[in-house]
Amino acid sequence: MRRALLLLGLLALLPAAAFGQSAGEVERCFQNPAACSSGGGGAAPAAPGPGTGGGAPVAAARPAPPDYTTVLQSPEPDRRRIQESLRTLDKYNGPIDGNLQSEATIKAIGDWQKGRGTPVVGKLTPAEAQQLNAEASKAPIRRIEPSTQAAAVPPISNADTLKALRDRLAERRKAAEPKAEAAAQSLIRDLKAYVAADGKGIAGEQFTTFAKWYADNKAAGRSVGEIAPAIDDYGDAKSGAAATAEIRFETKQGAETYRQCLVFAWIEGTPRKNTQAFSCDDVAAAERWKTDQALKSAWR
């Protein structure tokens, strides 16, 4: 009777969850209270620890992005050294100007990175820059050996070159000679006609320098005698066939004979175009006229 009363008192003290237990379990709890828990027969659940669902999950740390800015903004000598290293490794053939963002440098860096199996970005991290310079410093110095094929070709002497040049000139001159001679003789006829007409004719109209020369000699009491041509140059120009000729005049004054010379320059046509006459001593003026006409000589 007394045992039953004790069991009833214990039941009154147990939490509500215990009423779902069997009588045997209640009795065990009575006999060994330490073996019982308020949860109904098991050990109390452990407190949740960090990262086990008891709080917000902790995000995994992200790796830092590659540092390319340090190398791009490094001092110019350091950037130039990178280009020199790329050149040593046969990756770069551009100017050593320290510009690591030029198209040629970016490509060279990318080629180097590709050869190492690393991401090809065309820019360097500080660690990559050190590795690149170290690799270049260990590269062997290559010697440029003369080509055996080039050495087998005998050198051409200056005499052979000069002879070949003269032969080509002779061929061009021979082909141009008939036209050049005809142009010079046509001029001579007009000059003689001008002298015969005492300062009148097409030659004076086309070559005003010659007209003045004739007038000056006439005023000095000189007469014009023999007129002989010597072709100075002949060839194609931008406006047609161009000719320059030295015309030697023999003038007389009493018993004295004088020899004078003028260079006549013109573009062939009827009438002649771009006509000029110069003193034979004024070589620069005659050459300048040829340049202005874009004369391609077949005579020299």
C-alpha cells in the first residue's frame, strides 16, 4: 500500500510527456532517477554548435583576384626590362618603350603565358613578371652564324657593277637617240630662223631667256655665227617626252670670237611646252626643272 502511494506521488511530479510512458519505464525512473531525462528516457540533446544548423551559415572565403595593376604601374625601367625579357625569349620584336599595353606587348605576354600553360590574359602579376625575367636571364646567348649559302655566292666587284650599269645606259640611250636627236635638230632650226630674222620667230616666243640673250649680244655689237647642239638629257616626263640640250653659240665682234652656251629645256609638242633656258653654268636650275617635270631619264 505504501509503495503504491509513492508511485502516485512521483507521477504527479513528472512532466506531461511522461504520461505517454509505460508503467515499467516509470518504475525504472523511480528506481534510478539519474537514468531518466525530462525528454523521456534519453540523454538531453546537445546544444547546437557553430555551423551545425543552430545559426546562420558562414559563407566560404573567396580567393583574391590576380594583381595586374602593380606591374602595369611599375616604374618605366621595370616595364622596359619586361619587354627586353620578352625579346630575349623571341616573343617580342617591338620597341623597348615600357608600354605594356601596346598590342605587340600584350600579344607577346600572351604567347609567353600560353607556352607555360597559364591563363592567357596579356598582363602579368608581380610573380609572373619575376618568373619571366628569371627565365630570360637564363636563356643562352645565340650567335648569328653567317649563311653558308650566302658565303658560296662570289661577291660582285665594283668594276662589274659599273660595267653592267654602263651597258644598261647604252641600251636605253640607243633606243632614245633617234627621238632625242630629232628634238634637238628641230630646236636648232628654230634658233637659226630666229637669228636669220634678226630676233623674230617662235624660238624667242618660247624661250624668253634666249630672246634676251640675243638682244644683249646684238646691243653689244656681236653677231651670232655657228650654233651646235649637244643633247644633255632625254626621257619621259609627266607631260610627255622631255628634252634638255646644251646649245653652243659662236658670237663675233669685229675680229674677236666668243663662245657662249645656253641649256634649253622643253616638253615635246607643237608648240613646245614648259620651255626654259638657263646659263650652262646654272646646273642647279636645269636639274630643278627636270625634277619638276618628273623626268625619267633614258639618257643618263
